[in-house]
Amino acid sequence: MSEIYDIPARVREGSDSPLATLDGWRAVRERTANDPDGFWLDVAKRRVKWHREPTQGLEGSFHTIPDGPIQWFADGTLNVTESCLDANLATRGDKIAILWEGDEPGQVRTLTYRELHAEVCRTANALKALGLQNGERAIIYMGMVPEAAIAMLACARIGAIHSVVFGGFSAEALRDRVRDCGAQAVITQDEGMRGKRTIPLKKVTDEALEGERGVKKVLVYRRTGGDVDWVEDRDVWWHEIVPEQSDDCPAVIVEAEHPLFILYTSGSTGKPKGVVHTCGGYLTYAAYTHANVFDLREDDVYACVADVGWITGHTYIVYGPLANGATTLMFESLPTYPDAGRYWDMVERHRITVFYTAPTAIRALAAQGDGHVTKYDRSSLRVLGTVGEPINPDAWRWYYDVVGEKRCNIVDTWWQTETGGISISPIAPATPTKPGSATLPMPGIFPVLMDGDGKRIRGPGEGRLCIEFSWPGQARTVWNDHPRFVATYFQHYPGMYFTGDGCRRDADGYYWITGRVDDVINVSGHRMGTAEFESALVSVDAVAEAGVVGYPHPIKGQGVYAYIVLQPGYEPSDAIEAELHAACRTQIGAHAKVDLYQFVPGLPKTRSGKVMRRILRKVAEGEPDKLGDVSTLADPSVVAAIVAGAKV
Ligand code: WTA
């Protein structure tokens, strides 16, 4: 029923990967089914530099997970920075590791592997001098500067656990994360730069840390030279402490299951949870998937234009590419600054070969017309990736036809913060593609579709996407809350990891992600919980209740639709809307914006008082005629009012 795209010749040619053909993929997949331990141990030994090589594969299973985290390579010891840095010195010391493009076009900095190694060691020594120790946590709240990656690696060098917080989050959101992980240090910068606008990162950090006693030191990188307040004895300038350190810093050797980082992500309920990834398994999976999905070549210029504040930046800007000795781009600015040609201008100037972005950017740029693309030379491109949300076939075709001139393969990569790395995706030289499908699972990933009755769907069908066997890159736990980890991912379908996504499988076994089936919404590839919005909105005095859902949005994928019930005595007004906006901004961040408000007399509830979110969703999706069974409604007149006043 849908078109199939064959792999362009130049993508197939010159690949020496065992996964370079579909037959190769099948053979490897079979091995991962029959001998997962043997397979992953081989990958781990090939791709990661160990201090003590592991002899053990997986310990535990999705059945035993309530009793304690799963382990991979448990008897191995390592320091991930030795794979990312030291291991590359001999053969690639002068190769560019990080290619940074700043806010202004052509504002470029490069760090070779040798330079990056030295800088990470100096920074690690500085962190030690500031008192940060093995196992302690450091929050990184920065923009897209090389120092963000350096800070991550410097933490890892000394065994400290980093938690990067996206620079768009507010002071309150930052404080929640500082508290939850018990951070001892924060690493930030004076200001971020994006599209000529400055982002007051140090100021927000100061606000977040007011009264917080746990954070002893704040290391501040100077990016813009803008004015900042200074807390004596706590704040330290990067340029005053880092350069004077020795560039020799022996890596602290840790066990494979030592936590590498915590990354907070939104779920259905409550506050974001701190997803924990550990050193050995995560790095193995990051390096393996990065090398194979993109079919990495030694002379590639690889550009992932995500932000290090999200998992994509962790795995596919920093850890995967550096473990593979690649040249990885870090991009500080926006796709539309100074105009919609910025990405392709960079492709031309840097001769980028692999380019990885999100559907929302593709849609926004496609809407600006082809001229911004065609005026630049894109002949260097070989692989084009997308991630973060379902890509609609129109946007896919535009990426393929216009950006890639039909010469590149598109890899639509499905994965999650929790999976650590790409889980369902084409392998660039091997997998024929279908616009809108993430195609086939990675070796070692065994997807299962479950129906509404908890039964496994075989063959073609649509259901809830689960994965039935562990892989090294999977999250191990939620920081300080293993029961929440178990309840969120492993209780819906015993013995399986539940992704929260809906998915269809076609007759060719291709997977088509349909979007979240829980109360997570995905706005421009940013994952947000409706519960977080609701808690911000009800904090406004005028508001009695709030119900938030996603609705289809042509550029952002999903928009945010908020139903607001006001307290008696209040009338809807622009002033109240402004207050609601401000509440989301201060409690979550600048990227948390409600697109549509509808003031309603009440929320649709069952007689037992449970909000019927399905009704809120259907109305916001413009399908008020498909509300389904409403017989349990306490007050049908509420629904009539909601339908009558719908904003779509
Ligand atoms: C969605 C981002 C369709 C999905 C790496 C998932 C996708 C959530 C795709 C995870 C894709 C990610 N096609 N949907 N290629 N990639 N998603 O944790 O709903 O920020 O569950 O990780 O994004 O978002 P997260």
C-alpha cells in the first residue's frame, strides 16, 4: 500500500559493515536472538576500551526487575572517557573531534582529539579541585558550547554522575532536578546565545539555587561576557580555574554498572523522573548504533543538530560519535537563523556527510520553500536522519527529494530517553525505506505489539509497542525510585518493557509509530507531561481545574490544548491567559507553551470523579463526533459545552 524506496547506490557503496545488506542484518539479528550474551560481549569488546574486559553478558530479566536493576557486563571495569578520548589519540590525535558552529554563520571552533583530551583532563582536575568526587552528582545547565560536552566528559573522567538540564528549563524546574539528584555542583555559563538572543543561564541558576545548601560550587563558563551576579565562595570562573590545571588526569576506573548520567524526562504522572544510564552498557549501545545506523566512515563529517540537554545530544553528539572516533558537530544556533538556509549553508561549508535532525525542523524549513536549500551545495551528504516524533510522509519526501536530491538514504530513527540509543530504524546501506516508517528493529531489539486485552498481536496489526528482551543501552532505574521505574515500564505487560507508544506493523514487518498512548505530549520533539502543565496551570489563583491534551499541529507535530475551569467569580480574560502563560514559563520553561486555551464550565468526569481524558483528546483533535462511550459521565451537559466551545 505504501511506496518503497530502494537504497541509493552511493549509500550502499563502500560500506564494510556486517549490516550493510538486509541479509547481513537478518544474520546478525538471528545471532542476537540465539546468543545475545555472546553477541553483545563481542560488540562491547570491539567498541569499548575496558580496563578489565567483561566475561558476563546480561544478568536479570524483565521478570526479575522488580527485585533490582538489570546488569550488563557486570564484571567489566572501564572509564568511558578512555574509549571516547584516550583510545583515539594514537590513530586520530589530530583529527577534529568537535566541530563547533556558533550562533553566527561561520563562527567556528575546532578541537582535535588531542586538544579535547587535554581540555577534558584539565576540567576534570578543576572539578576535583572544587571537591567533586566519584559517585557525586553535577548538574550541567549550559547552551550548545563545546564546554558542555567537555563538562560531561570531565564528570565521567572522575566517576561523577552528570545530569544535563536543557537550557530552556526554568529556575523552578532546575531546582527540582538539583534537589532530586542531590547535586553537589552545577556547571553553567554566563549566557547562552541563540539567534542573536541571549539566554540568562547564570541568572536562572542563581535563582534555582537560592537557599539550596547542597550545591557547594558553581563553575561558570564565560560565553558572552554579559553581566552576572556572583556568589563568593560558591561561584568559580571556568577561565580562572581550568587553564591552570594539569592536562594529565588519570581516569577513575569504575564498574560497568556505575551510573554515567541521570537525565530527567517527562512521563504520564507527577514530576519528571531521573532516568539512569550506566557506563558499560550505555556506551556499547551508543557506539554500536551510531556506527551502524549511519554506516559511519572514517572521513565522515557527522552533524546531529540536537541539544545536549536531551538524550539525542548525549548519545549522538557526544558519547556515540566520540567512542567511534568521529568528527561531531555542535551547533549553537537555530535552523532559521539568520534564515531558513542555515543547515544547508553548514552542510556546504563543512562538507557534512551525515545529517541528523527532527521532523519539526524539516516541516518548518519545507514551509519556507526549496530556494533556501537548493542555493547550497549538498553533494557531500550521504545519510539523512530524523528523530523525536513521527515524521509525516510529505516531510519525509521533501527531505529525501529536495535536501538529499534522491542520493541519500533517510534513517527515521525511533527510540527514547529510556532506550539509550536507536531501537527501530533503517540501517543506512541496508534497509529499503517507506516514508513515515521507522522500518525494522536494531539487532538485539525485539518489539512486540500488545492489544487492549494484553494479548500479543502476531503479524500485521496495531497495538501498544513493547520490547521483550533487554539490551545493553536500556535505562537501569529511576534515580532514587526503583519502584517508579518498575511501575512505569514493567507492570503494564509483565515481562516486557512498555514504551508508551502506539505502533502499527505492516505485512513486511515494518513498524510505523503512531505516537504516545499515555499522557505524554511531544511538541516539536520536546517530550512533556500533561500533568506538568496541569500542575502549573492550577497554581494560578483564578483556576479551579485544568485538563491538558495534545492536538495535531502542522509544524510542531503536536500542540498543547488546555481546558480551564475558573474559580467562581472569575471570567475568562486576556489577563488570565497571560497569567497562565507565565505560570507554565516559570514552572517548566520557555519551551512549555499552551497553544490553545478553552475555558469550560467543568471537566468531563465519571461518576467516580475521574477525568475522562479521551473526551478532552477527541474534542481537541477536532473529532467531537467520535467521543465513544459516554454512558459513565456524571454530567453530560459539560461535554455539550466543551464541544460547542471547541477551539479547533
Ligand atoms: C517519540 C527522543 C516516531 C516517541 C529520542 C518516543 C518518535 C518519544 C521517534 C521519546 C520516531 C522518538 N518516530 N516517534 N522516529 N523518535 N519518538 O525520550 O513517542 O525525548 O516515545 O527521546 O519520542 O522521546 P525522548
